[in-house]
Amino acid sequence: MTFSKDDLNRARAETRACEDLIHFNNAGSSLMPAPVADYLHEFLREEEMNGGYETADQEKEALENFYVSSSKLLNCKPDEMAFAENATRAWDMAFYGFSFSKGDRILTTMSEYGSNVIAYNQQAERYGLEVVFVPDDEYGQIDVCALRQAIDDRVKLISISLIPTGGGLVNPAEAVGKVAREAGVPYLLDACQGVGHLPLDVEKIGCDILSGTGRKYLRGPRGTGLLYVRHEMMDKLVPPFLDQHAADLISPGEYKMLPDAKRFENWEQNFAGKAGLGVAIDYALQFGIESIQHRVYMLADKLRNGLSEIDGIELTDLGEEKCGIVTFRAAQAGCESIKSGLHKHRINVSVSDGSGSLVSFQDRDITEVVRASVHYFNTEEEILFFLDALESIV
Ligand SMILES: Cc1ncc(COP(=O)(O)O)c(C=O)c1O
């Protein structure tokens, strides 16, 4: 499947800002397509004019659609999906649901997301766990042989980020899933940067839990996230928080958790965001995630090629497979000054300062990189304009 010229025309016509803005910050927060933004505005207007609860009743189907569309996206059942306010909280609701014993081990990657590493350390202090950063292979992605060798009776969780926040690498999630299945160890995949970016099939990957965010490659509203929990894993996790949406209070001393993944949700939610995220997922599915991936990778390759021809630019993406996140630094200028210089040309990028990729960045002696992350609505002309602007800055 390829992204056709008609697809591109439609994508650009429905991305209102792209007329005079080059948005290469899709790994930060992408631009909502017009149908998603319009739906969100309408939902909020309904809440204003008719009341929040009344709007939720009226939009029941659209709210339910979140489960249907997200399960199509990941190839799972709707009742294995939960809505969350962001990817971090989605991930937390599952991770903090594991109970560990002293001496248990968690296996993760060098490229793991900073907030996840904080959570490992917090639980390590609480339970006396060992957190093992499996070394990278020659491509800079998780070394699957080293992962396999690290498996023993003490390993209670394999938990990795598919794509790090500060680089274009895609970890070999499926190969990791194979190791997890062979070992019978639960597998938690942080796919925050992956949803809407590349195909994710939880059966093929073999993960038990997957978290994602709405605002990045899915182009959904901010303050939205999603969590997949495999049926077989549901009762092995104890949600760290329960409320009267996640559980039924049966008597003063008795409650029963919901049988499905809604047990990981809150009663009060961002209803407009939830329905809007469903619209955004359907929108992405119309183009097809494979064709989105194809176009995004093509644009990112072009960008990397162009950058490699500019004197003083060092590309910092690792991995055998590289995605739409392109990172670099320059000998002549700091990352923040590049970002603000580009901003003057109406080009958005961000700076990854290391907090989100601390383990990897410290290991590689990197303090910060410029992150230019492309999406399918970007164009080759924008890339040329970007390269010219960058050259003039450095
Ligand atoms: C790999 C990864 N995981 C998790 C997150 C956190 O996502 P959220 O801000 O939606 O909680 C990010 C955000 O950049 C990320 O890149």
C-alpha cells in the first residue's frame, strides 16, 4: 500500500495549518486534522450548550467508538482497551499493577523512556528489585541475544519502549516478544511514538500490555492516551487505583472490579478527547497505517540524506530500522538556537534534552539533540526548505 497523490492532497487540505507552517514536531504533538479538530470543537460546544452529562449521553456511540477503533488499530478486542489521559498514565496503570518480590528483575533497554526508568527505580526501592538495562547491539537497538541470555527465574517483566523519545530507532519489538513468550514472562511495550506511525499488531508482537498517546502520530487531541491489556493478563494485574467506574461497590465492605480493561480507567474522563481520539484513529485507518509508515519513512530518509550533506551536522539516530523521528546536532550551533532560528522561518522542531532518553544519552555522551519529526502530510518541498533554512542558521 502506498500513499497516493490524492491521499496527500486530502491530507494537506485537511491540515489547515500546513499552508504556512512546516510542522516537524509530530513526535511532540502533531497537528490535528480538520475533521478531528471540528469534532472536538463541536463536542465542547455541546457540553457548553447542553451540559456535560447530557452530551456524553448523546455521543454515547462516538465514545464507544474509541474502543472499537483502537482495537482495530492494534488487532485486539474492544474490551482489552482502556482510555487514559496520556501514555504515561496508561503505562503506569499497568506497570504499578504488578506485584514484585525482593530480588525480582525487570529487563529493559538502554533507550527506555525516562519516566518509565523513574517508575522502575521507585518500585526497585519499594520491593528490592533489580533493573537490568540490556545492552544494545551493533545497530544501537536492544540486543535480542543479550536479552535471551538475561532470562532466568528472577525475571518477572520485560518492558521496553518501541521508539525512544530522542531518536529515530525502532526496537525489534517482535523479536523481543518471541523471547518473552518462550520465557513465559509478561511483556509491556511502550508504543507511545509508534501508534499511528507504523503497524502495531499485538498478536504479531506478542506483547501483553501496550500503551500509546493520542496527540503524536495519531494526530488526536492532547490529554488523551490508550492502554491495551491482554485478557490473560487482566487478572494478573491489580490496578493501583480503583474508583466506582473501574469497580462496583456491592456492599460497605465489598467491591468487584469490572471484567474488562475499563478497570484501568477513571470515572471522570476527557470525554471530548476520548471521542475525538476515536475520530483520529478512524482518520488514520482510512489512509492505512502501512501507507502512512511508508510515506513517513521515505520523508525521514530524505531528511537524513539532506542533513548528512551539511557540514558540521551529526545525525544521532540509531537502529537498523529508522522511523520518522530524525535527530541531529551541529558543531556550529546549540540545539536551542537552531530550534529558535528555524521557528523564525515558521518551522517547528523540538529539542530532546536527554531527560527522556537519559540512559542512552549518558552512555553516548549526548546532552541534547534537535528532533525533527515528520508525518505523512509533510512534503519533500518542505524538507528542502528546512535544509536551506538550517544551512543559513549553521
Ligand atoms: C517513548 C515515550 N513514552 C512515553 C511518553 C509519554 O507520553 P505522554 O506525554 O503522552 O504521557 C513519550 C513522550 O514523549 C515517549 O516518547
